[in-house]
Amino acid sequence: MSINALGIDVVLPALMQMGAALNVEDENTRQLVISAYVLGLAIGQILYGPLADRFGRRKPLFFGLGIFVTGAVLAAFSPTFTVMLLLRALQGFGAASTRVIAVSTVRDLYGGRRMAEVMSIIMMIFMIVPIFAPSLGKLFMLLGGWPMIYLLTAAVTLAVTAWAWFRLPETLKPENKRSLAFDSILQGFRIVVSNRVAACYMLASTTIMGALFGFINSAQQIYVDIYDMEDVFTLMFALGGTLMAISSYSNSRLVGGIGMRRLSHGALLGFITITGIWLIITLLGPVPFWLFFLLFSLAMFQFGWVGGNFNAIAMEPLGHVAGTAASVQGFVSTLGSGMFGALIGQAFDGTLTPIAAGYFILGVLSLILVLIAERGKLFQQVSPSAGKPV
């Protein structure tokens, strides 16, 4: 998961330089470097899930990491912006294996609240990487310009691949292997999308993740264009990531006692309340930086209590098709959140209103989907053995 996040965030400090080198003047167009990666990430997950349920977790993972490294090396020598976008999509396609295999492996080994705890640790890693990824990207640029970002990212990925080769066991049980026949794959997909709880929480996770991608797309323009903080952009980005990492870690400590639903439902309501206040304030005029950062930080702290729990709840009923379930849910959530994020990023108009509105609207949509999943009742406890409200 660290490689997945690194591929997104390490390029943020270089968007301006990449655009200048490849003759892209429009700042919103430069954001497509992120969107192309997310598109490849979404499409790739449809492939890796069935492969992981047929051949196990290790082989598809290392195949995908090889594609990621290849895309990174070639991107360093992109002659045009179009080629850059294609190679970024290839990188994302390779990184898709990390998301599918991470979630599948956790579901192979854990269930219930214990799964939510481990998912929270995974989300914490996903949030920790943005703390240092932009700074790492800036350091890489000092060593050789923006192409060096891709080359050194490839080197880091090779190191992680070697670590996983020796440390990651095969977790797919032989009795859970599935055929690659089209009917078998289609049946697995049908199992995922026909389960009300799994499908609704998958879509709820999609909408709330869209807010995060919206900020990633707009972060440089917010800090640099609105608040003129180019010199400390990577630091401020890191502070936001730190809060989300702390939130994800605290979730792993709290969820065992409080429960996935109680914790995530309360956090979602808090997220909506905070972003609603943020939106109203942006409509009244320019927002001082301290107030923006306070509201943003409070919202993203709530986010850390939502993401991992929603993923765990969505995966809970699907242990017998974990690979396919992870691929379908990953495809939908990544593609959908990437599209939501791109819409928020492209709507940037020099103010905070588009991102505040995006956060609030996506939070409300997520709540509606949760209410459908839970038949209108929030904060229910669920019996781990029966999987039903008690």
C-alpha cells in the first residue's frame, strides 16, 4: 500500500516543472498526471482480483510491481505530456495489484473487528506516505529534476518488492481457489454487487474517498495560489497526512471496543457537520489560513475513522471470494473516487468553495448509502458470528 500511495503523492511538487517541460501551461490540466494514474489503478484491479483468486496472492502482486517499475522508468523519459499520461496510467495499472493483494490477504487472515483493526493499520500506512512523499519528491528533484522522481521511485519499489518476496506468505487457502472461466468470474462479481451491505458500503467508501482525491488534485493550488505558501507546501501537506495517520491508528485501537459501525457512523456525521460549516464560511468571503487548516484538519481526522471501517464492513460478508471482492470494490471505489476527485480539482477557481462543496456533498451521499445499507438505522452493533444486527 505504501507503493500505491507513493505513486500518487511523490509527483505533486513536480507538477509545475513537468508542465513547463512538456509545454502544458494550464494548471488544472497538469492535474491529469494524478487522474491518469488513478484511472490505471482502477482498471487494473478488475484483472488482479480473479488472478489472485486463481493463482494466489504472491504471483499477481509481483507481476504488478514489475509493471509499476517499468512504467516509472519509462515515464522519466517521456517526450510529450500525452506519453506521460499513458505511462502514468501504466504505473497505476501495476500498482493496482498492491491494493487488491493487501485487502485480499487481510480478509484471508482476519474477520470482524480484528479485520477492521488491521485495515486501519493499512490505512495508516496509506496516510503516512503522504507525510513524506512530497518532500521525498522535492529531494529527488534536487538530485536530477523531475525525471529523477520516477527513477528513484522505481528503486524504492524494487526494495519493497524484495522485502515482500521474503516476508509475504501465500494466504489463499486451496479450497478457496476459483476458476478463471468467464462464468466463474461473473458469478464472483455478481456475489459482490448483489450483497446490499457490501455494495452500499463500497459506494459509500467511494464517495468519501473522492473527497481525499479532490484535495490531492487541488492541494498545490490551494497552498501556493491561494495562500502563497510554496516554500512550505510539502510541510503543510505532511501535517495533513500526519493527522489522518494518527486518526487511522487511533481507529485501530478504538474499533475493538466501540465497533466498526458506531465509530464510522459517528465520524461520518462529524465529517458532514464540519464540512457544512466550512462551505458556509467559504461563501461569505476569503477564509484565513488558520481557519481553513483547522476545519480541513478536523474533517480529515474524521475521515481516518471512516475509510478503514467502511472497507472492512464491505469485505466482511465476502471472505469466500476475497480476491474478486477486493478487485470489484477496488475498481469501483478507485474509479469513482478518482472521477469525483478530478471533478473537484477541475472546478478549482481560486477559492476554497469548490473543495468545501465537494467534501460536503460527497459526505451527504455517503450517509445516504450507509442508511440504505443499514435499512435506515445507524450505530447498530453486529454479531460477529451471525453477521446480523443485535
